[in-house]
Amino acid sequence: MAEALESKSAQGQLWSLNDALSDGRFVSVRKMLHELPPSDVALILESSPTKTRDELWDLIDSDFHGDILEELSEDVRNGIITKMMPEKVVDALEEMDTDDLAETLSSLPDEVLQGILQSMDAQDRHRAEQALAYGEETAGFIMNTDTITLRPDVTVDVVLRYLRLKGDLPENTDTFYVVNRTDNLVGLVPVARLLTADPQDKVAEVMDEDAEAVPVNMTDGEVASLFERYNWLSAPVVDENHRLVGRITIDDVVDIIREDAEHSMMSMAGLDDEEDTFAPVLQSTQRRSVWLAVNLVTALMAAAVSDLFEATLSQLAVLAILNTIVPSMGGVAGNQTLTLVIRGMALGHVNGSNARWLISKEIAIGFLNGIIWALLIATVIGVWKQNLILGVVIAFAMLVNMIAAALAGATLPIIMKRLKIDPALAGSVILTTITDVVGIFAFLGTATLLLM
């Protein structure tokens, strides 16, 4: 219900803004945009064609540019930034958190990035370069550096007086981190415990010494798994010398989970998870053509296998009618296995210690499914075409392809991960090629041997 209300509200806002724009009521548009939270403005921009988006952006107060850029998808954000003057971009990025700054800058074209860095002052340039120093999809890339650290030898009373003088705390602060004089992490103190502790107690007496920390080079997927497993709200990030360098909060992890889900869904269709829905026609066509070209090549491979049995097909037209059944069943079965294994890998369930057992299990499932559906299809074809041999041919091909589909679906993600290829992006295409080629070859090859 909440999602439906949100969608209805966004649609209403978009209609109102479009009506005001078309009527030339720019003051009204500016006022409406000013009254909306940054997340709603970002949603409206992403829901607008490029021309309307540019008009809306020009009407937004520059003081809110940074907050809105944080909320935009990569493609839309880059499209806006590339049209801005570098000085304006620098002003918008000035108040960004370190993780948002790193994400924003890392996705920009190199020439745009260099122009922005050159427009920054020395302090902001250092902060930006430091944010970009960690590789993408690592803990260092998504962490914030706005941490409050405590020393173990001070009293709780001193800490509380310091916090009162400081005023606002960084967002999503649930824990303070305790470090020594060389900034090595030695413990942590939950905020609730600090507030209820005896003011005369020292921090060392109320802190947890067995604090778990995230290595700065850990992948963001592993970070998300740790947060899920231990129900963390935040976690400290340390370098190779165990020095505290930042923290990761639950809002960062939610973003990772959402982005990974979008990536998997869009990759299955060969699309970028950050692709702009309202991107220009030529840009979208170019991106999709790459994937369509790959699919054409795989389709030609399957056609080439059929061509090997042209003589068989020309003499037995019924084979052409039935030729799609075996590859289709293998493709569905293989994609079931492929999806299951990719999900298991994403959750950290599949690894080197259990991969062999999982492959054996999926082959066994493929064999049993092959027996079940081979018997069924053999019966159907035998009765339908009054040809027992033809039923045996398609049954044998079905069994072979079901086993091949299970083997390919279980092993492809593991092999591709070792080759540092995204299995969600390319696994489905390769699997479909395998099931098409094996299915057609098994069916037509067996038919050539037994029916010709």
C-alpha cells in the first residue's frame, strides 16, 4: 500500500510540474521543486525525458544540487554533471559524504573528472582523490570517514561533555570507536551504554574489546553478508595495520543490496543496471545492439548445427516440427539451476568446499528430470505420430540435454567467477547456446542414426 501511495504521489507531482512547465509558470515550478525532498526531486528527474529534465534542473536552487545528485542513478547523474560547469559541480560536491563523493566521481568520464578535480581547492581535491583511491565495490569505497573516536583512558564524563560541546553527531551513529595514540582500533562503545554508564568510569571499562572490524579491501558483497549475518547497524573499517579509517552504516548496505538486485535483474537482459529509462534513442540503441549481436552469434551457432542435418530434415519434415522441444526444455531447466547457483554465490553459500557436491546434486536432478520428461514426451509423440522409434529418439535427446543443462547451469557461474566474469551478465546467453547446440545435435543426430 505504501509503495502504491508513493507511486501515485510521484505521478501527481510529475503531472503538476509538466503542466506548469508547458504553461510557462516557471516560478511555480521552482517553488514546487523547492518544497520537495531531494529523493522526490531525483525521482521526478529520472521519470522525465531529457529535454524536460534539463529544464527542471535549471530551475532547481543550486544549494540543493548536491543532495539531489546523491539520489540520482548513475546514468542520469552523469548526464546532468557533464552539462554543468566544473565550478558548479565542485560547489555541489562540497558537502557530500565521502562514500557518495567517491561514487559520483568514479562514474564520470575521465576528461570530466579531471576538469572537476582541477577546479577544486587543495583540501577538497585531496579528499576526492582519497575517496577514489580505494577500488570500486570495496569497503573503502563505500565507507564514510565521519567517525567519532574515543581514547580508552578518558572518563565517560569527559566524553559526554565533549559530545555536548560538539552538538550534532554524524548520521546513523550508534557506536563510538575507541583507538589508541596511533589510531589502531582497540574497542567500541555503543551509544546506549555510554549514556547509562557511571560518569566516573573510564572508556576502557565500558568498551567491548572484541570489536569486529571490516578490512578496507573487503568486497561490498561480503560486507553486506556480514551485516545480514550479525544484524549490524554500523561497522568500523580498518586498514592493513588495523588503523581505523572509517565506518560503514546500514544505509550504505541497503544501497548495495538494492543495486545488486537491480544489477542481476538487468544483466539477465544484457542491460546496465544504472541505464537511464529516458536516455536518447541512439544511445539506448547502441547499448542494446551489443547484446543483440552476441545473441545473434549464438543463434547462428545453433542454426549451424541444424544445417549439419539438412538432409535428415528434408526427408523427415516431422523432425523440423519437433526440433524446438528439446532445446526449449533444456533451456528452462538449465536457467533454473543457473539462477539457483548465482543466488547461492551472492549469499556466500556456494564456495570451493561444497561446489563439487552441489554440481553432483544438480546433475542428479537433471538425470531424474530427464527420465520423467523423456518418458512423458516419448508417450505423447508415440501416440501423436504413431511412431515408437520417433518417441525413443526425442526421449533420448531430452535425457541428454537435461543432464547437459544441469551440468552447465551448475558449473558456468563458478567458472565465470574464477575468470572474473559476471555470471548474471553472460551466464544465460552461454547456457542457452549450450542447451540449443546439445539439444539439436542430440535430437537430429539420434534421428539420423535410427530413422534414416
